[in-house]
Amino acid sequence: MIKNYFKIAWRNLQRNKLRTFIHILGLSIGLSICFLIFNLLVYAYSFDGFHPDKERIFRVNTEENWGGDLVSFSGTPGPLGEVIDSEIPGIENKARLYTLWETMVVLPETNQVMGRTNNVTFSDGGFFEIFPRTWLAGNPENALEKPYTVVIAESVMQKYFPGKEPVDVLGRELTYIDTDTIRAEVTGIVKDFKKNSDLIFTDFISFSTIDSQERKEWFGLHSWTNLNSSSQLFVKTTAGVSKAQIDQAFGPLAEKNYKDKEETDINFFLEPLAEFHFNDNYDNTTISKTFLNGLIYIGLIILALATLNFINLETAQAMGRAKEVGIRKSLGGVRGQLIFQFLSETYLIVIGSMLVGIALVEVLKVTFSSYLPVKFAVNYLSGINLLFYILFPILLTALAGIYPSLVLSGYKPQRALKGELSTSRGFSLGAFMRKNLTILQFSSSIAFIILVLVLNYQIKYVTSQPMGFDKEFVMYTRLPFMSGEDRMESLKDRMLQESQVSSASLSGSLVSSGSLWTSDVGIPIDTTFKEFNIQVMNVDSAFIRTNGIPLIAGVPGHNLSDEVLVNERFVAEAGYSSAEDAIGREVRFSGEIRKIVGVTGDFHSRTLREEVRPLLFTINRPYFSILSVKLQNGQNLALARENLDRIFSEVYPYETASFQFLDTEMDKFYQEDLRIRNVLGFACILAILISSMGLFGLSSFTISQRLKEISIRKVLGATIPQILGMISKEYVILVLISFAIAIYPAYYFLRDWLNGFEYRVDMPYFLFALSGIGVLLICLLIVGAHSFVAAQSNPAKVLKDE
Amino acid sequence: MIQLKEIDKFIESRFQRIFILKGINLTIKEGEFLTLMGPSGAGKSTLLNILGLLDEDYEGEYFFGERNIRKMRERDLSNLHKSEFGYIFQAYHLIDELTVYENIETPLLYRKVSSNERKSIIADLLDRFNMVAKKDLFPAQLSGGQQQLVGIARAIAGRPRVLLADEPTGNLHSGQAKEIMEIFQELHKEGTTIIQATHARENADYGTRLINLLDGRIESDEAI
């Protein structure tokens, strides 16, 4: 029986190639997107699921109350790590990490530089107790007990000591250069984690190395008020102790330690291991749950569109198969058997789509490689994917096939055989459904188009706005942290000697970037101070010229620490009557009185999502970390860059030189928005494609249904334009209803998104209209082409066949 | 075997009922070869559909043997339908996507006949109608007469006791029509009850009883 079903299904598919093509194309696109998103989800949730007792492992997070705004982050004050297990009950184990950034590794025996890495951390032995590993050499009990010892992973051992056995590496030494130089003896080698993990560290220097009072202060681990995201604290709770119990116990502990500090309101809470990958991990590969959820919605919408398409076309074509239903019923087929037959036909299509869809996954992966996690790969034969192959087609078959098969199998045989199906009078559920499904498809297409157009419009707007400074011909490089004032100055001097360079400046941050340093300032009024929040930049006096920031009054400064520059917004906030009035005024900043010597124009030091803040320029030489260079106009930029890199390497022989254009940093401002736009754009194209295919199939069907009517009208004297108009009218109404439905969801989403920008366009309603008109045109084109062919047909021939 | 009592079939229009069948009383005995005649619109096909359980939308009583069709459950009805009736249509109504062999096989599949038995039944039928060489052809590749032969083979494959034929020769020329009628006669001799609707008087001569319908009523009922 099933063989018979599949046979007839196969022949039906072969016979109606257009229908098969549309179905398979539509469903396979939906399927491959769902498959990819499914795998992305599996990947995102696969991190660190393999540690024993993983549900009892937590990272301690700090939560600070900034005047009502709760800001949480994953660092903890150093003293908390010392006392947590003695003061909080229910902690079985604790692990303290102090993560390092861009640490240089050197082999002291040969002075061979192994390069910089982010995988170095200070760690205590507790870390290996909470996250146990296989030890290839060394004693897990006491490997990290003594200062100046290090445990390394197998992968880096092979890099540092190629060809050596783990046992031979024990006792060898490694030098780690950060702001400090640490020479450590290898006391253990552990295996790398094979499965996906956010614990990316490969070099574990004993925590006792930084346990001296002097080191503690240097690393900021000495006080409760010093918060540092490098200082990480993991705990494993005793079995039976809940997260809530521990979170509660943090309250009194925090109160005790912060009670004499009025202005700080700090608390702690536990972050489950399972959340790491979505919050804050160590190599910036977090996937936000919002983005994942967005993807899930888009995947479901695309799949829904493809499914609707299928339902729509199948029910429309059902009449063509009514005869078969009639015959089968007269031969003794019962409804259940017919439903099963049509479902098996659907299943065949779904399986075909699945094969095509899986093949499409790789294409999608290449297209979207920049949006996917770097290490993300699809394992087509993994257990969960095999399950997907089996269950998803069944689910999809049920979703797509049930309604058409119910319609088909419900036909009364004696009428089906006569071809009387459409009741011309009254209400037809089938036609009603079809119209509604079409409207849904068009609505989502229109909504997607509106979203993409408006996003694009706003992104164009913000990227084309004047920033208030001149970013052309400005290049910058990052300098190693605290690399010494003399060395930085000498690099700057070397740069200035180049004829290509018109000016060079050292600063703590770029003129415009994602970084932000805020503080407060006091304006003396009579005997008190008026205080307000400001943004601070640590720059030298060449900064303003190098970045082309207009100076409105005063001088660009003399590199003196008791002089400051401010921007116009600052002047307004402070209540000075004019820029000139501000010159020479004294303000209290960072506990000291400073003199304003210059006023600059306002410029955007952050994205246009944010307002320009009152800004104060100060100078703090040791903390310079950026060298910006303004090149002469008309330079060969690639050549200039090469030259700058060469000079940099001469001054910093162990660093990798990488001069970059200021634009590249600023391009990151709207990366997330561009990402959303591109993903939506892709979804939009698919939605249009699928809906158009659906319309194509549907209109070809309905028009062939109306061929007789068209012929009779032609005989009675209707012209071709009249016939086109008659057929198109119905579709115009469909698109109008779809448009009405699409407007609100699109508006709602866009209003939210636009409100995130301090500088934004007014809601561009003309783009709404444009989207509607665009879809109407596509629709009329498809229907028009079909009806034009139909209108051309010879009425004598059509009517003779009746 | 079959007994109809006061069968009415009508269409409800806005102002009046339009009767397609009115007050039909009819008894058909097992082994009869009955012909329904009458002009277009007399109600021949409608009556045939009611007899064949394809139409349930009528009033009156219908007994098949001892059983009242109107009071049977859906499942029993379906089983009765499968085991007792075979249908032959004017337009053949073969399934275009299936071959001759598969078309004949379809009712057997619905009757859950085992694979071996199916093969032997179909082989016998193909042999009987000289269609062995054509078993893998599709309906579109056959002439009208051949298609109707397949239709007959399919109708009798399940060995029904009643064969219903609606204008079986309506689309055929006289030579083919004769052939089909002779097969009917043969089946009748083998004991099958046959009810046919036709326009052609000469087809009635193959049967044993002739009923004339006019405007939904029985005009005459005579033995031949």
C-alpha cells in the first residue's frame, strides 16, 4: 500500500514539475535555515557542559548600584576571593583567577620570544579541583602551591618545547611579560579540553605569585573597593545548597565590608556556569541570547512562509486531484487512507527538500561566515542532527500536509467525479484560507522590506553625520600598557621626523571609539562646588590638531597637568556665558584645582546613539596607550603605513606593529546594527522569493480556473487591458490588506530601535509606502504576466473544449 | 437483495424544492441484469449513485439484504461498499498516474488482499481481457474501449456481487460497445447482479429487466 502511495506520489511530482520545483525550493530554503540555526543553538549551548557537577559551579559577579542603575560584571574585589569560603556557608571549593591580557611569553634559556597571548592567567589550585583535567605530568595536589610556578596545557607545551615529553618539560622555565616580568618554573602539564569550553586558558601561573602585599596593590587586589574584571572568582557549592541561599548570604557580607563607604553600593551574586557563554567570556565570543532569539524568530518566520506556501498551493491544486479522490473513494478507499496517501506524498517532498536544504547549509555558512562563531562547524552526523533528520521532516509533513490532505480527502465522490467542487454560491472555506495565507505571506514580506529600508536609512544617516573632527588621514596604533613615557615620546618624535607625518599625538583613548571614561567635576560657586558628570580624555596638547578638532577659544594646552581643556557642552553645563568666559576659570577635577586653558567644539566621541557629553581633556602621561598620527594629504596610504609600522618595530622590537585607520575603529560603531540589517535583508529576500513563488503558483492556477470566464468575456468584446484589470483588482486588494497588517509590527520594532539613537531620522513613512508599492508592483508583474498569457488565448479553442 | 422505499432526492432552492428523484420504490433480486433508461436529467445517474452508496444525501429507506443502509455505521457502510459493489463509469475514470496493472490493483489494496493473491487475480483478469501485453501502459496510451476494459477489470477485481455501470458505452463506438456488453452478459451468467444506466435501447436487450425513468419517477418496469 505504502509502495503504491509513494509510486503515485513520485509520478505526480514528476508530472507537475513546476509545482515540485516551487515546493522543494521553498521548503528547502526554510529547512536549511532552520537547520543552521538549530546547529548554532546546539553550539551555543554546548559550552562547558562536560564538567562534573556543572550545575554546582558558579562564577561570582559583582553588582554595583549607580544611582538606580544596576551594573553587573564578572570581576570581584580581591578580598572577597580570600574570605568567601570562610564567611559564606555552603562553598565546597573556590578558584581564583587573575586573567592577563596580551601577555608576552619568552623562553628564558634561549631568549626566544613566543609572542603575545590572551590565554595566560594567574590561578590557584582550586581551579583544577572545580574543573578537573587529565594531568600528563606534575602533581595536581601542589603544582600551583609555590610562587613562580606555572602549569601549562599540552597544546602550548608542544609550541614552547617542540618534541619534548611532558615529564622532560617539568622544571623548565618560562618568562611572562605583562606590566611585570615573571619567571616561572613549569610544575605541571595538563591536557587541553577536547569539547567546547569558554575556559580558554593554557598557562596557569600560581596565584601565590601575586599574593605579596606589594603585588596585591599593583594588581588592585588589596581592597574591597577596587573592582577589576581580571579578578575572577569561581565557586563550587556543596551539594544541596542553592544559588539563592548563597546570593542571600552575600548581602550581610557586602554590608559589613562597605558600611563605612557611603557612596558605594555593591553586592554580589552567583552566575551559573551555563550562562558564561551568553554573558561575558574570555575571548569575546559570547553570543547574546537576544541575537539567538532573533535568529530563531527569523528561522521560524521563513519556515512558516514556506509552509504556508505549500498549504496554499496544495489546496489550490486540490481540485485537480479531486477526480482521483472520487475514483479512490468509489473503489473503497476510506478517508483515513486518503489522508495517509497525501501525507506520504508531502513527506516525499519534505525529504527531497531536506536533501537540497542540507546541501544549502554549506552555502549559507559561507555567506554568513562573518556572523557565525569562528570555531562553529556543523557536524552532519552527530546524534542530535541525525535526530533532526528523522523528526523534523515528520513535524514539517504534519504542519504542511494536514490541512491540504483534510481538504482533499473530504471530497464527496459522486460530485468529485463530476468535477463539481467549487460552490459558486456562499462562503468557501478553501478560498478564504488561501486568501488569508497569501495575505500573511505578503504582510511579512512587506514588514521585512520596511525594516530593512528604515534600518538602512538610519545607518546611512548616522554614518554621514559630521562627527565634529577630521578623521581623514589619521592613523593610530595601540601601545603596550605602561610601556614607559620615554619610549612613547621617542616613538612620537621618530614619527614627527617623517615628512609624511604632519602631526602626532599620544593619548589614552581614540578621539572616537567605544571606550568611555567618566568622572565628575566641581565648578566653584561662591564657597561650594557645583558638581556634574563629565567625560574625560587623557591626551597631550597635539591631540586636538592631530584629530582636527576645532579650537574655539584659548590654546591647545602645554602638556601641563594643572591645565585642562573642555568642550562647548561643558561650558554650557558649567554655566559660563561663553567660550571666552571659560578661559582661565578654575575647576576641581580628580581632587585638585585645574585651570581651563582652551575650549574645543563639540564632537562625537562615541556613537550617535549617545548624546555629546560635557568633556574634559586632561593629561596623565604614564597611561597613554595610543599613538595617533595625521598624515600629509595626498600620501600613498599603504606605503605610509608600511613606513610607520617599520618605525614602530624599531622602537618596540617585540611587538607586532599594526597601524590602522581611524575609520576602521569607527566602523565598529554600527556593526551590530549592520549585522541586524544584513540578517533582516537576507530574511527579506527569502520572504519575497518564497511569497513570489507562492503567488506565481497560485495565480497560474486561479487564472487557468478562470480561463473559461476570460474566454467568454473576450467573446462578448472585452479588451485585453480590461481583462488584466479585472484579474489584477483582486490582488491589489490582497496587497492592500497585507500592507495594513504589516505596518504596525514594523513601526513598533523601528520605533524601539530608533529610540536607541540620540541622533536619528524622523520615522520615514515614505519608506513604508515605498515598500507597499514595491510589493504591489512585484505582485502585479507576476499576476499580469500570467493573465496576459491567459488573455491571449483563443476563446474558440477554450470554449470548444468545454 | 436490494430494496428501495419512497426514495426522494431534491435540491432546495430559494422558492421551491426541485426533485431529482421522487417516490422511487424498487426491489432488485440477486442475479438480475437491470437497465435504467431515460432522457438526460431523468435521474438515472442519481439513482445509480444512491444504489452504489456514493450519495448519502436523500430521503427514504434503502435495504441491502436484511440491513437498513440508513442506519448503518460509517465503518460498516465502508466495508459493505468495498465487498459488494463494483463501479464502471462512462468516462472510465482510471487514475492517470497509475499503469493498467496498478489501476486494477488499487481496489485490492483497499481490501487488504495479500500480495500473492493480488498477483494471481490481476493475472487472471489481464488474461481474460487479453491485456497482458498492455499491463505496464498508462491509461493515456490506451484506446477508449481498452480503457473501459481496464475499468471493468478493476470493477470486478474485488469480486463484487453488484456491478454498477453508468453509461459504460457512452464514449465508445458501436463495435467496442458491443464487446463491452457481451462481457456484461458473461458476468451476468456467472451470477453477478448488474445495474446499468444507458441511453441506448440496444444495450437493454442484453439485460433481464428494463426500467424507464422520466423526471425522477419510474415510468415503466418490464422484464425482457
